[in-house]
Amino acid sequence: MPAQAKAQTSTLKSQSTLQVLLSWKSPTTVFKKINREYITTISAILVLIGVILIFLKEWFLIAVLVALGFFYFILSTIKPEETEHQITNQGVVTAGKAYSWDQLVRFWFEQKDDQKMLFIDAIDRINLRLTMLLSDKSEEQIRKVLTSYLIEEKPENTWVDKAGEWVSRQVPLGKS
């Protein structure tokens, strides 16, 4: 009897070999080169907040503000690295991490800054959202494969999403 159980598990393992259904490479994030007007606008806002903080004698907050400004500037000037995305028969592999189908909930597509993006919601210890740029892959190819494993459904915007969109409409920071 143990020999039969071993034979059954070995056939299950051979049936569940990893098979890559789709694969593509893309940058890890959307990269837009920022222009001088955008840098000037952000710098003016930071200086204005810094002057207010000087009058309030908030030295620590000024240091944090300067550090965040420098951090943002550095991140916006360094191009993102390329990563490989794979959709397999066992799940999704992106940036070297594998997510099985039972960890994934839904997917949808969006267009941001002239880039098509694929979003996949996952359930991990905390809720997780995978974001992948499509680059040269067509949305239809990916949709055809993913619909056999996940549902295509865009979640409703939370109050944080709505607030962020409102602020970006009210405070245009220039054409970057």
C-alpha cells in the first residue's frame, strides 16, 4: 500500500510541473523624467513649508522635510531596473517572488502616464497588490490567460484614493 501512495504522489508531482504560460520583461515602476518647472514648483513648496517650520522652531521637521525632498529628487532621477514577470500554471512570478493562484484574488488593467499596467490583488499576511507594467505584451493575451484562474474586477476607490485624486487635480505641480 505505501508503494501505491508513493506512485500516486509521484504522478501528481509530474502533472503539476511548472509551465510558463506568458513571460515578459518591464521596468519595475513607471518612470517619467521630471523637468525644471516641476522641480522648481516642488522646491518652492518645500521652502515655504520650511520657512513656516522655522518660525515654529520645528528643527526636526525641517530636517525630515529636507531629507524627504532629497529622497524624492534622487528617486525621480534614477531609472527603475527591469524585472521579469511570468504567468504560470501554478501562479504568478514577478520580481523573483512567486504567488500561487490560491493567494491571488482578482486582476484589472489601468493606463497611467501612457503606460498600461496590470494589477493583481493578493492575500498575504496583509493585503497585497502586485503591479506590473505590460511593456510589449498585449492586454488581450494576458486577459485570456488570467481569466481562466482569476476574475477581472476593478475594486472601488477607497477614500484615500479619492482624496489623492482630488489633491492632484487641485494642486497641479507642472507638466512632468
